Amino acid sequence: MSSKNSSSASVLEHSVEIVGDISFNGNLYLQGRVNGNVVAPVDSTATLYVQEGSEIVGELRAPTIVVAGKIAGDVFVSRHISLKASANVVGNIHYTELQIEEGASVNGTLTRLSAAD
């Protein structure tokens, strides 16, 4: 059986703390702490999952981001961002599509990107 989305996933467990930038492609599940930028190619199908209990201090850039943890930094999303009820973002969010659950916290501006951006 084959799947169109057969990309593998990477997981950074809750006990992991990274100081430095992360570049990824595919799916990345962050459960620990990152002090640095997290970047995926904007023309890829990459998805970043910021799990509940995780914390990122830095800029995020990815096509799709799902946030349930804490982010301190600006977020740039070329496709879709979903903020779960436990999400806490301190920074500006630049997005094409946005979904926010009740209880999510954003301390910053929300800027919708046009197709030309």
C-alpha cells in the first residue's frame, strides 16, 4: 500500500533542549525547548507541530504550523496555522489561513498575507 504523504516525522522529546537554529522538511513534532529559529522551505509540504508543554524562543517559518505550546517570536506561515486552546504566542503572526481555538493566547499582531506575498 502506498501513500501520497509518505514523508517521515521527526520528534524532539520533552527532555530535549536545543540552542541553535533548526531546519527541517517533512513533519517535525517539538515537545521540548528550542532557543533558536525553526525554518522549513516555504514551497514544501512541511508541518511543524509545537506540542503542549513545549517552548520555542525564536522565529518560526513553515508552510503549516499547529501550536499547542508556547512561542516567543514572530511566526510566518505560507499556508495554514492552527492555534490550539493551550497555545500561547508572544509575537506577530503572518499567515494565509488561520484557525484559533477558544482559550488560545496571542500577544502580537495578526497579519494576513495575500497570494502575492
